[in-house]
Amino acid sequence: MGSLLKKNEMITVEDITDSERDSWIEEIASICESYGKFLALDPMLVFEALESKRTFWYPNYYHKANFPDLEGVFKARDINDLLKKIDISQGFRCPFCKAVSKSPYKCDSGIEVERGGGIIKCNWKSYGLFNTLGRGLRIMLTDNFLNNPFVDEIFYPVSLETNNARPNQFPGKIDAQRAKTIILNGLFRNRSPKTLK
Ligand SMILES: [Zn+2]
């Protein structure tokens, strides 16, 4: 089983002591309480739902890579609610080249950037090792969260930017229908928690 955690961050059964187990239980309770508050649901209901999805050992499941802090997380009921709140036709800000990408996950701005000692067309990915460099938007679709407990991270929607006069704006107009197709094919596909990959 692969994991986003570095190897030395993985914990094995032999490593854990009684007091560590107790602190994990506190950590799990804290996650369920904060997620319950965010979702306006009973924390016990959240706990039961998360447990029903858990297929591996709890310290590696209840990890920040899977259940991050919810501060700043954008809430939408479902994909339609999200599409009402975000104008996807304006595109998404790539955190690396700063230009506008039609895809919220993989930069398609066409801007040339220097990476790995060469010049390439920017292809930054929101799901790569460095995610969105802290410049993206984390999103939770609340209606189905208990069935698909996953907080997604995408490039920051241009329509939510407060300063629209940023440099390197996408020079052309985005085809809204095409952008919508890209989004619906990619956004919130029913992914398992990252460590299951
Ligand atoms: Zn880019």
C-alpha cells in the first residue's frame, strides 16, 4: 500500500505504547468533533462513517494527509452548488506560473517555465507532492462527505480572486462549455483517500 507519508512517518503496531494509543484516540475524537461541527453533524455519526470506510490501521488513516484541518476549507453541498459558487469559465490560477488554467488540477496555461533545469510548458499539478503551494482552494462537498470522506485541493478559482488585476492573465477567452466538461470529468471524481493509492 502506497502512502503520502514519508516512510519514517509510518507507524507500525510494535511501535505504539498505551499512552500513544490514548493520544491517538484523543486525536481521532478531535477530528470527528471538528468535522462534525463543520458538517453540522453528530461527531459520533462522523466517526461511524469514517470507520466504515477505514481499510487500514487507524494511526495511518486518521492522519492529516487524509483529514486535514478544516480552516479555510470551501464548503459546497454538491457539484451543482459548487458550480453556482465558482464561475469556472474564468478558469483557475496556477500556483506555479500564475497564469490561468482551464483545468483546476493540472496547469494547461501554455506558459513556459523553468523546471528541472529546462524550459517546459507549465504542467503543475494540484495533486502533486507540493499540491498548490498553499495558494489553492481546498473544498469539501458536504452532502456526500460521509460516503466519500475526502477534502479536495484545486487551483484557486479566478472568479473568487479579490484582486482581478493580477499579471499574466490568460490572454484569450475560455470556452465555458469545454471548461465545464473538463471540470466534470476531473473534479470530485470519486477518489479514495490518498493513502489507498
Ligand atoms: Zn502553470
